[in-house]
Amino acid sequence: MQLIDIGANLTHDSFDRDRDAVLARAREAGVVQMVITGASREHSPMALELAQQHPGILFATAGVHPHHALEYTDECDAEMRALHAHPEVVAVGECGLDYNRDFSPRPAQRNAFERQLQLASENHKPLFLHQRDAHADFMAMMKNFDGRLGPAWCIALPASARNCSTIWTRTGTSASPAGCATNAVARICASWSNIFRRSG
């Protein structure tokens, strides 16, 4: 069986000592391609750099997680747009809303999320989404872009994942409980694999 991991946080410093060994073990386990998650101004360029070091095998996302929403200034938006000009960057995110931890003020979270939804609608790339305890605002903001967004995968708390799954079936968006491998992940991997084959 060949697998695609679409949410690998390999830019985290905990992998600095053995990142190459982690990649080797993944290959041995049948993981043929990985998408490295970019979730901040610091780590999105690092995700791209990793992808460029392993062409056709590693890809990247570029975005700003709601925990880092205060980073999303005009300058940050320009940086994200520059990153998305690279073919190795295959999705916008990780982005969304997190009212469970509230590490960033909610207005800042909504601003960062809206700007990244706009970016995804302009560059026609998939979304890598995050949602915790923010279902109403999250869905309202997504609805504002109805018909303008491509496929997406959302990491959510289990209750939110159930709600999102029932609503998004028609849109090509899949929701998965955080930390779990589900059929939703398989569906979006199958969709994204077309992008990887074109890029490889």
C-alpha cells in the first residue's frame, strides 16, 4: 500500500536531530509523499525549503495557524502570496479558528482566516483548515466564499468534525477529528494526489 501523509509537522525543532531518519522510516512504511505543514510566518518558508530539498516526494502548505493570527499583517500576506508562487506549495494553511485555546484574540483570528480564504479563492489551491469550538463563526466565514473554494481538509474536535462532515459533503471539504486517521483523510488524499502527480 502506498500512502500520502498530508499533515506532517516536520519543521518543528523536535525533528532537528533525526528528520532524515524520520523520512527514511516513512518511506520504509510505504509513505511515498508527504505534505509539510506551514503554520506561521517562520515555519511556512521552512516547509517550502524542505519540499525543495526532496522534489516530487515532499510538498508544503503555507499559512498562519489561528494561534499565530496576530502575525497576519499586510507584510505577512505578501509573504504568503510569494510562497504560494512556488509549485511545491500545494495548499493554503494551516488556517482557521481556535476558540478552545484562544491563544490569539478572536477578531485577529477571523481577520487572518478571512485573508487566507481570499488567498485560496484567488490561487485555486486546496485549504488545510483548523477549527476548535468555533463552528458557527467558522461555517459563516466559509459560506461567504461558497463556490469560490476548492477541496479542503479540516482538523476539528470530534463534535465539530461531525457537524462539518454533514454540511460539507457537497463541497468536497472533508473533516477529521484531530489526531485521527479517517475516511475523510483518505478522500482528500485522493483528491490532492492528482496535484502531486502533476507536480512530480
